[in-house]
Amino acid sequence: MKFRKLILIAIAGALFLGTLTGCTSMRNMAIESVLKDTKNGQDTNKTAAFETKFTKVLDDIKKKDDYKKIPLETNANTEWFIKQSFMLWDKQLTKEQYISNGAKKFPGYEKTFAYLADEFSK
């Protein structure tokens, strides 16, 4: 659990660095730093695979003109979003659950969560 929390915090910080400021290299550096620090006997393959997918989805979003950006203005909201996205990607949530959870947390962003559900499920 401690390992997973470290990764979520790292990705949350990286999300703020990368998505809000547009600096991909800062986001990647932050994530790589934590991944390096957590390899002591831990299997980071799944975490690294999710980070790759997460980065790809964020990069694709930047190319979409009609994407309605989720207001992730707090660490708690960012951590929630990343955890939900990981759970969908890892098949712990269905697309419908992901969209429903997103719509409850961020009313008016159903279309955004539907798009993300499709992307994280590929």
C-alpha cells in the first residue's frame, strides 16, 4: 500500500507539473525519480506500463480542441483522478463505473470521462 501511495503521489505531482504547465520533461523526470526510488524488491512493471499509458493519454488530450479539461485544482482531486484512471486501466473498474464516478465528482464532465474511459481501456 505504501508503494502504491508513493506512485500515486508522484504521478499526481507529475500531472500538475506536466498538464498544468505543459512541461512534459518535468512530468517524466518526477515520475522516473519515484520509480527509481521504489524498485527495491518491488515489481514496477505495471506502474511503469500505466505511466506510459497515462502520458500517452495526456499527450493525445493536448491535440484535441474540444476536450473539456477536468478541474484538478487540488492534490486530493488529482490523486482521486489518477487512482480512478489506474483502476479502469487495470480492469478494477468498468468504463461505466469510471464515467459514473467521474460524473459524481465533477458534474458536467461526463463527455470528458467517457472519452478518457475509451482511451484508458485501449
